[in-house]
Amino acid sequence: MRQAGRYLPEFRETRAAQDFFDTCRSPKLCCELTLQPLRRFPLDAAIIFSDILVVPQALGMEVVMVPGKGPTFPEPLKEVEDLLKLRQKVDVTAELGYVFQAITLTRHSLEGKVPLIGFSGAPWTLMSYMVEGGGSTTMAKAKSWLYRHPEASHRLLRLLTDVVTDYLVGQVAAGAQALQLFESHAGHLGPEQFQEFALPYIRDIARDVKSKLKAEALSLVPMIVFAKDAHYALRDLAQAGYEVVGLDWTIQPQEARAQVGKGVTLQGNLDPCALYAPKEKIGELVKKMLENFGTQRYIANLGHGLYPDMNPEHVGAFVEAVHAHSRHINKHG
């Protein structure tokens, strides 16, 4: 579950004393924040504490976390000429080595109890932040680049693809046992724009990561792609080179399975707001979700991240229900 710790009081206590991105640059703090949910709940995996916007930082952009507003770029990309301000060659070890150190430290601290997942934002999602200067309900500035400056957009997306590929390979070298690519802003694109400006780079990342892992004699690890609100692209995503396709909560499990076929694992897709329900209701919703997906080629999860005001006991009820109903279905069919 993305943002797995931010609803925990111990998470807020650990985070309170330091700037967000300073925290991201501290391997020791990232390790601690990654482990906190596992101390509370019998989760089946850990996802490293970090942020997708460390990649624009590696390209030379300033990103600050503004309380009450979220991530903000004081100098976003406004004109095509601004691309010249970005580093054209990024040494990911030099720029993002703190993430690799956090992964290695966390992997050792886990002592093999559960696998550790690394991640990155996907190129379009990263580009949208870099042009918008932060979050946006419309992504109008970023989308206008796709229409007004398609060639420059492709140049930026290619640069991001190259950096993300090296970044993910570096995470595996550091100890990550699975990788997730977040195309969180896929829903702002229609099918044609997704086909042109998102999908090719998502495909290239899967292909190039696997190729580089082989070339560097590193283990191939499962790769997960999550493109929020991209229902129209599920068939394509299932053939994009990823072992797992993540789903948000707005698609029926049977419909998703019909689109992706039997060869791909699905992950998701309970509405995160379901965790505001009473515990008994959470159990009922989990039972229905598991019955609809089945327990094979399926990873039970939420359809997006957790929210800071969620009750940790309700998160525990979700995890407990997944394990209990999975055991029951596997035993009784």
C-alpha cells in the first residue's frame, strides 16, 4: 500500500522534526518509516519510503514540500528552452544514492521476513509535475505541452525514461526484490494521448530494465505497473512487459480480468475510503473483492494510497480480513 505509514502516529512523530525531502535523503529515517507499518500489521511486503519527485530533483529541479499545499516546484518548466536547464546525463548513483542506501539498509533490517519493493513515478506523471509546478486538478499546463510542443514533450519523456530505467536498475542492485511504476496521472490523458505520450515509455522502461538487469548479471524481479484511471488501456498495459497490473477501485474485477487475460497478475482494488467503514463492513467488502478476483494471480491491495486521517485499527482490519478470507477460499475453493 502506497503511503503505508502516514496514518500512523509514530510516522508523524518521526517525520515532524524534519523537512520531507530531508527525510527522503536520510537512509536511516527511510528505513525506520518503511518498517513502522510492519511492526503493527502482518503485511506481506514492504515498500521503501521515498517519493516519486526525487527524479526531477536528480535532473536539477528544485522541489519543496509546502505544508497544506504539497510538493511545489518554485521554477517549473514553462517554455521549451527550459529543458536546457535539466541535466541531460544523470549519474543516478551520485544523485539518488541515498535511495539505494535506504533500500540496502532496509533489506538487511527486514532479515528476509517480507520482500522489499522499490518504485518510481512514470515519465508522463513526472513530466506533469515538472510543468504544472505541483499538483493540479486538470493538468492543463502539462497537457498543453503535449498539443503545442509534442517534439519537446517526447524529448523530456525520453530523458525521464532513461533516468527512471537506471534508477530502477540501481534499486534492484541495492536490494529491491520487486519494482512498481506509478503512472498516477494517466487518467488526465485520453486513449490517444496515452498511446502516444505514456504507453511507449512505460513499455520501454519494462524492456530496458530487464535488459540492463541481465547485462549486469542481476536478478530479474517482478515489475508492477499502476496507471490510475487508465481502464481504456488495460489490454495494452497487460502486454507492456510487466508481471503485475495494478487497478484502481473504479473497475469491476471481472471486467479487468477479461481485458488482461490469465497470464498477468492483478493488484488492487478496494476503494481506500472503504477503510472509513466499520470493521465488520470492511471484512464484508474484502470478502466480496477476493471472491470476485479469486486468490490466484492476484495481490489484494487498495485501489490507491491511504489517507493520513485513517484509523490504524481499520487498516489492521483490512489486512486481517485479506488473510482470513484468502485462507478460507484457498481451503474450500
